[in-house]
Amino acid sequence: MRKLSLVLAAAVLLVSGNLFANDLDKTDPQKSLSIQIWELLNDNNLAVDSSDLTAKVLFTVNSAGEIVVISVETRDSDLESFVKRKLNYKKVELKEVKEGKMYKLPVRVTA
């Protein structure tokens, strides 16, 4: 009986040690960044015809945590200016900012 309680106590300590050693915050920083960008672009007043407007945005995040838009590849100049106006030098919350890292983000605006 004594050995069984020792084994049980050891198992509880092992399991609790593993739980505390694991990092429980599993949020992907890039996913969090894309959600923040979606919130910045959500309020739009673009006139969209029957087709969707698409763009590829190349940007980086500076040391102050601000988005710096490098380029916007799209056929629609209104969408290009809208994305630049809404994103350029807007503050985002990131745990670790890797200054100079380039990000690509596809943007699609629908009616």
C-alpha cells in the first residue's frame, strides 16, 4: 500500500511539473498581427463593383511597433491608396518585434 501511494504521488508531481513547464500561451504572433490588420481595414468605404478587389501588401514593423507599408500590388489605385492610408504607421501590439522582417499579406475587399 505504501508503494502504491509513493507511485501515485510521483505521478502527480510528474504531471503537474509538465503542465507548468509548458507554455500555455499558444497564440501565433503572425495570426494576431493579421487580426489587428483586419480590424484596421474593416471600416472601409470603397465602392466595389461585382468583382472583388484584391491586393498583395508587403510591409514591415518598425521598432516602435508601427506598420510600414513597402508596396501594394493591385490594379485598383483606390484600393492601393486606401490600404496605405489605413495601415501606414499604425501601431500594432506584438510581443516580439523583429525590426526589418518583411511580411506579405493578401487583401480582398468584397461587396
